[in-house]
Amino acid sequence: MIKFFNKKSKISWKITILYALMFIMLLFLINFAIYFFLSNFIDDNIKKNINNTSEFVISQINNQEENNGEYFNAEILQEISRSEENVFFRILSPEGEIRAQSRYLQEMQVPITAQITEFRSGNRRIAVRTINLADYSPATGYLQVVKDITFEKNFLDFLILVLIIAAAFGALISVFLGYFTTKKMLSPINKVTETAREISFNDIDRRLSVKGPDDELKKLALTFNSMLDRLEKAFKKQKQFVSDASHELRTPISVIKGYVDLLNRWGKEKPEVRDEAIEAIKKETENMKQLMENLLLLARGDDSELIKNEELFKFNSLIKEIIKEFKLLKDDVKIEFEEKAEIDFWGDKNLFKQLIRIFIDNSIKFTSKNEAIKLMIDKRKSEKCLVIIEDKGQGIPEADLPHVFDRFYQADKSRTRKKEGSGLGLAIAKEIVESYNGEVDVESSEGEGTKFTIVLPINN
């Protein structure tokens, strides 16, 4: 039994054995109840028959007139025995000598006992009751009422045998039926196991077939398929992310390698070549550093570990500070800021500074020097902060709109190839907004400009 319940045992065997044990216990209780009630019923009938017959014989004795001390002879006892099935009589003197008896009792040693007692005589099983006649009639001596109970006892013995055999067959049938039933019921789990074992990175699009009743196993299959959907989506994103990151890193590394080769050939002889190479390598190194920091920020966001140093700050003042910085860096930048509400916001000031910078920088890249970039901040009745960044730049083609927040995605490859950036800015912005349970939306028409709308719950 221990073998079936160790840690390595199959759950189907464990359920089968438990099912069989419970079924065997149930059979045992049913069989015990059957035998107990039948045995008591038969014993009660035997006792009742002996007692009733004893009363009948005593009444007959009391009705007889005295006849030289003899109350019954063998013929009379035999006649009563014929009227009572398997019941026989013996009359003893006060000294225990036989005065009269049924022929069935000849040569039989019958114990003298006041209580109904069972004993064996050869292959026969007998019940006897001995009555003192002086307690019930003027006569003296003893009356023994004897009943042959061989048939009843053999029936009970046969019943025990039948019940044991039936229990054994029932136990075997319960094991086989339990095993096949359990195996059938657990087959969906086996399919889940086999599918999980067979699925690899290259065929993660496989799914379990979901059929049958709406039970726990079907819910398990649906849950497993849902998990595979999430894994497939994550694997595809990871694969695309690695591919895009490799592509973005390939260019600066190639540039650095080219300038290193240039330095190796001409750097010692031409100072202007050396200075140009050093400046280019420095610039590309900074770009790679920024790219790595952006990748790290996105990775932390994916793992729900975006580090935040939160405080209460004035959102309006933060935007004004950012606009001032951009105007100091680029004199020709035109940014108009409309304040429709004063917003006090609880959050990471540096993250939101990076957020607004990303959208302004993105608008500057695709807006001509003569056009102004418009910012607006407002407060909705639902206690939400609304920030809008709008430009009149070249816009985004309709086919590219659903992908503008994807990592490394650049809407127009031919026009953005010369632009600065790695295609991670908008992805980072979306990550920051969603980390505060906010929403970001984009509206754009090619050649007419772009509008980004940020909605953030106010948590102050």
C-alpha cells in the first residue's frame, strides 16, 4: 500500500486505490449489516419457536390427569414433534433419568441448562432449553425442548461465504473500474502534460483541443491555452526586441569600428582626422549609453519593477521648466503652453520630466522651424489630469498609427533614418503612463500634424 502512496506514485493509482478502499469499506459495512440482521432474525425465530413450543407442551401436561406418575409417553411426544418442524422433546425424572423422548433424540447426549444453549451432535447443530416442570405444573421432573438448527446455521455459514466472495469480486471490479474511470477522467490532464512536454519555442502556437462538458478539466485546458497565448505573445515580443536591439546596436558599433580603423591608419599623422574620430566615437558611445539606459528602463517596466521616487509636485511648473530647457538648447524652437488648470500631482518628478521631454522632442524632430508646438494642461471632472502635445509636422501615415508605441518602431524609415533616436522614446513614454494607470492616445494625419493625449489619474 505504501508503494502506491509515495511521492512518485501516479495520481490515477492513488485515486483508484482510495476509491477501491472506500468501496471495500462500504461493501464490508453492507455485508456486515446483512449478516448481523439475518443472524439476529434467525436466532430470534429459533428462540421464539422453542419458547412457544415449551409453553404448548407444558399446557398439554397440565391438561393430563395423573396416570401412575407417567405424563407423556414417546408416542405422544412423537406426535407433537410431527406438528412442530425439527422440534423434539425429552422428559426427565427429578434425578435426570429419561422417562420419555422423541425417537430423534435417542442416543443423543443433551446438556441440561435452563437457558437456550447451542451444541453440536455429530454434524448436527442443536439448540436446547431445559424446563423444571415443578415451576409450571404439579408434575415433577424436567422437560427438554430440542430444536435442530443445522439448516439455519448452515445457511448463515453459506451466507458468510457468499458475502466474502461477493466482497472480493466487488473489490476487484472496483479497482478495475476505478482505474479505467480515473484514467478516462484524467485524460485531459495527460493531454496537457504531453502538450506541455512537446511544445518548444518553435511551435508555441499549438493549443489544446477544448471539448466536452464545462467542468474543472475543461477550465484547466482553457487556462492552459490562455497561458500559452500569453507566453507566445511574450516570446514574440522578446524575439522582436532582441532583433531590434541587435539592429540598433549594429550601427554605432560599426561606426566606432570604422573610426578606430581610421585612427589606426591616419590618426598619428593627421590631427584633424584624430579629433574627428574621437568626437564621433564619443558621440556614438553616448548614443549607445542612452540606448542601454532606455532598454534597462523598459526591462524594469516589463518586470513591474519601475523604480519610482515619488513626491508631490506642480505639473504646470514642471512643463514650464522643460520648455525653458528646450528653448535654451535650441533658439529656433517655438513652444506654446496653455494652462487651463493648476495640477498638483503625486508621482516621480524625474519620470514625468522624461515623459514630457519625449513627446516634445518627438514633435521637434518632425516639425518645421516656422511651426509652433502646442502644449495644454487641463483637469477633467473625474479628477484626471489631461496633457496634450500637438504639432503641425509631417504627421504619421494611418497604417503606422497602431505601431507608434512599439519598441524600435519608426514610422517612415526613409525619412527617420537620419533623425536622432532609437525608436524607444514613445515605448518608454507609454510604459511610464501605464505605470500610473494612465492612458496615452495618438491622432495624426499625414502632412497635417500629430496630437498626443495623455490622461492620468490624480493621486494627490
